[in-house]
Amino acid sequence: MSVAGGPVWRLEHQSGRASDLHGGSASLLEAEPDPVRTVRILHVDRPALVLGSNQPDSDVDVATAAATNVEVVRRRSGGAAVLVDSAAVVWVDLIVPAGDPLWSADVGTATWWVGDVWAAALERMRVGPALVWRGPMRRSAWSGRVCFAGLGPGEVVVGSSKVVGISQRRTRRAALFQTAVLLRWEAGALLAVLRLDDESRARGVIELADVAVGIGPDRSDEVVDSLLAVLSQT
């Protein structure tokens, strides 16, 4: 994918289990001798609760996840849980090699360009104004368990609500940025597969209602097209 005189991105579309999709991105990061700029548009074939790299297994209500056919996966990039469902989340992984103009050795600022790209894509769709957070990690009472309850560098908000979540994983040869843009935000669906008592779950639905916002349930193709248009100029 490129424009005349512009940068070249390898474009991949893949569908399948969340565990396999994560594995595909990891293999590009780790196994390729010469990583190249890559954008991977990923579609899960069933919902998946994706835990952050250091999130405890005890956060998961295993019985409910099994009963509702939700795959439980752990990503090796940071952050907290995201409920990935193709009807609610657009999942895009971006890989840039070390030495690329988009590469930064500063972990704290390395995601800023990713947020800028997503913000530009959203504003092309007249969603916004979309703003990129360039401050330190902002935590909340729920952010250790729920990704969209916190705000990290490079992540995108509309108003005060998070729209795009980003996590990163790095090697000496490349950086992987795993991104999720919300089509809709339903805190209760995520909390239903976390291990919580009824009172805490009910309180969470209320407290998390406005921490995030979706761009609209039928805009997955549109937001991908808009992102690719911005990347072709990046």
C-alpha cells in the first residue's frame, strides 16, 4: 500500500481466533529477519477477552467466559483487559522497524504518531475533535482491570471519553503497536466476564459508562479505509 512517492506499508487482512491473530503479529515482530512497515487489519471469529501482559488470571470469570463462548487470551503488550468483538471494536496492529522515521527509542513518546494517525482518520470521518493524549499514564480505580478506564500516551479521546486504545511491544528490531478503536462501548459486556461480585459489577457499569465512547456500530469499514488513507501519507 503506497501512494506515488509516499511510504510503503505491507497490508494484511486476517480473520480467526484472537490467540492466532496475536500470534501472527508476534511472529512478524520476532521472527522476521528484516521487519518492514506493516498494517494488520484483524477480525476475530468470536468474542475474546484480551488481558494485558501483566494482568492476573484471577481477574477472569472463567465459567462465564466459557458459557458465553468468549475466548480468553493474553497479549504480550501492556495495559488491561479489552473485550474484542468485531461488532464493537476495530482491531489494527501496526509494526515499524527500528530506524524507520516513525521509530522512537523513547517508550513514553513512541505511541504519539499512532494516536496522530488515528485522530486524523477519525476527523476525516467527522468524528471529533479527536485529541491525542501526550501526558503521563492516567489511572483510575478500574484501569488495572479495564483498558478503556485509563488513558496512556498516544491514546485518543473525543471530549473526555476514550475512543482509541494503544499498547506496544518492542524488540531491538521493531515495535508493535496494538490498537483498538471502539464502534460501541458497553462496559457491562466486559464486566460480565471479569471476576466481580454483583455489587462491584453494578457499580462498575455506572462508573465506566462515560469513560469511553464508540464511533458508531456500522462504521468498521469506513474507519479502516480512513486509517489506510492517512497511513498512505505517513
